[in-house]
Amino acid sequence: MPEVNFQKSINRAAKIVEEYAAGKRDFERAELSDANLQGLDLKGSNFSYADLSKANLSDANLRGCDLSFSDLSQANLQNTDLRGAMLISANLRTANLQGTHLEKADYNHNTHFPPDFDPVTAGLTMSQPSV
């Protein structure tokens, strides 16, 4: 059986917290698969193209974050604040969105949501392609 390095995820999450506290907000292409970011305040950060698959983001404040093109498959977003976030072409297909605050978050026709999830009912805004 292959060995799993859980310490790597912990170190990556700790690094994000440390850099955010120092004023950094650009985490584009961050590799945070399986990371535990539960309850963290990371509002206004850029996580575009990030791998957040299987990450625990429950109760986190991601208000106004750019999560465009990010992989949030199997992520735990329960009770996460994603109001005003950019979810353009994000993969949320198998994410836990129970209790997630998504009001005024932007999405497009390439954003993938879980089956039976209605973005309009959840208060999301469909982004129109620029001409």
C-alpha cells in the first residue's frame, strides 16, 4: 500500500496561513489537495487554477475569492462563506455545498455543480461572456 504524506498537506496549509497573515493574497495554482483550511479567514484571495480537491474548507471565509478554474471536487465547503466569489469554470461537481453562502458569486456555463444543485436558487450570478 502506498504511503500517504499527510504532513505535506499540513505544511502547505500552514504556509498559506502564514503568507496570508503577512499580506499575501495571490495563491494562484496553489496545490492544496487534502489540505485542512477549516474555519480560516482567507477572504479576497486569488485561488484561481488551484487544486483544492478533497480540501476541508468548512466554515472558512472565502468571501470575494477568485476560484476561477479551480478544482474543488470532493471539497468540504459546508457553511463556507463564498459570497461574491468568482467561480468561473470551477469544478464543484462533487463538493459538499450544504449551508454554503453563495449569494452574488459569479459562475458561467463551464462551472460544474453537484447534481440537483440550482445556482439561481442559491443566489449566484451567471457571468456573461465579454464581447
